[in-house]
Amino acid sequence: MQTQEIIKKIEQLRGSKVITYATSDRQGPVNARVAMDIIPIISSHLRKIGKQEKIDLVLYSAGGDTMVPWRLVSMIREYCDHFSVIIPYKAHSAATMISLGADEIVMSDMSELSPIDPSTANVFNPVDPQNPQNRIPISVEEVMSYFDLAKNKFGIKSDEELTKIFNKFVESNPSIHPLALGNVNRTHNLIKILAKRLLKSHKQPLKEDEIEKVIEFLTEKLYSHQYYIGRKEAKEDLGIKTVVDADKEMSDLMTEVYDGYNRDMHMTEMWNPEIELKSGELHKYMIAYVESAEISNHFEIDMEFKKVQQNVQQQTQVGVINIPQEQIVWRVLGQGWK
């Protein structure tokens, strides 16, 4: 069944208008993240749908730009009185933030949320020793845990000792610039502010203490960005009262949507350049979808694969020598929303 047919079934079941947003999390270079370029795409769908009582966003993503959720949620709310997010499977990181902005989060037994404290990277981050062109991302959780270890596990409380601990952190190898830590703190504070605004945007906002509990769990208390949260934990432990259980009919439709996008974007298939080359030099990859009952958009990448001879440096007893090796290289010929 085509995804747009499933969208119509969900609309009939829920008495709503549905938009889907799915980004590929396939391993390798052919994947996508939550990004600002969806704003004009989803805007065109909303204009076509018009003002509605209920709009559902079917969401699948491993995360992305943390500035997108507030912009997206506030735009969707202009077109409806009741906004729901339906999670077929993964709604991690930035996608969790989008979900926090919904009046209702519809989850099946397969649905997942995650912490919302991302890793940060800017020009002040340490240089990657394996690839000097890259910077090593700094995880907010790891910085918080380092100082938690010093203060709460080893009992270091005095300002003088904490200053020494901070200096050890900054003087590490590879070194961490103080402004990189400033960026971590700024991002951490920004995430908490955005999460609070999203939770307060509900038709029936949570109480202040309920909001603080949810934010604390999602930004500090889970200690790993790979900690995935099912519906039972989201409701009972984190206190996200907007989570509702999908019944069997709804759960089946949610799984069908995920299966459809998985087939189109090959998300669970290993990306192997050897296999790609065998099936032809030119490839088109669909890596994101935005769909409603009337419109379908996808983000496409066109790539070319070739075998070439490249010299690889190898250390020997007589010094560094170049050894020719056959390798597969690829380049992007074009990309964009269609």
C-alpha cells in the first residue's frame, strides 16, 4: 500500500488531517536529519490543507537541528486547534523536541523518544587526531557527568579544587578550548528554554513543576543520548502526560507507514560502495519525505560511483612509501527537494 493511501486511512480513523515527515537514518553518506529546509515544504502542505480542527504529524527521525522544532511546531499550530504527533518508531533528539510541542503524542509499543541534549561542534572544539579536517563533537552529557563525578562521587566541593578540576578538563589532550565549553553551556541552556516553550505551547499546558521534571530528565538525568524511551516510561517515569497509547488498528497503520518509508529509503540496509558500484555507476537515493493526502515531496540525492587507483601511504622499514590501491570513490551530482 502506498503511504498516501495509509495517510487517508489514518485521517478517517482519527478525524484529522495528516502530514508525514520522515528522514532516513541509514548508515553511510545517504541519510538525512531534521533541518530548516522542511519549513517551506511543510508550509505548502499546510496551505493546501487549510485551517483544521486537528492536524497530525506522523514523525520518523533520528534527530537533527535543534532550532527546527519550535519553528515547525509554532507554524503548524497556526493551522489547527489540536496538534498531535504520531510516532511509528523513532523520534529521537530534535524529533523528541517536536513531539514535546504536541497536545498529544500517539505511541505504539515500538515508538521511541530520546534525550534532547545533543553533542556540539564549533571551531573551538578539539581537532580530530584521525582527521585534522574535522572537530571532535563534545557531548553535553559527558561534560555534565565529568563535573558530577568530581562533586558528587569524589566529594570535591571547594572552589579551589573545582578550579583545578576545570583546568584538568581544559588542558586535556587533545585540548578543549574554554569557548568550546561555553558553547556546550549555551546549547544546554538553549535546549532547556526551547523545551519549556514547546511544553507550554499546549492547548492545556502542563504545570510548572511537571514541565521542569520532564526537561530535567530529558536534558540531564538519562546520561546517554542513546537511551531510548518507550511509551510506558514516558508516561509513568518522565511524567509526559500528553502520551497516549495507540490501539491495535492505529498501531498497525503506524507500522505500515514506517515500512513504506523503510522500503523507499532502504534504512535498514547496509550501505556498501562495492554493492552500489555493481548495480550501476549512477544512483538516486531518497533520504527524506514530506507527504499529505494530496501532495508528496521527497529529498533526492544523485550520486556517481567509480573505481580509481589511489596511492595509500604505508610506513615501512625504509620509510614511508606509496602503494597504489584500487578504491571506490563517489561524488554528489545533485540534491534537493522534489
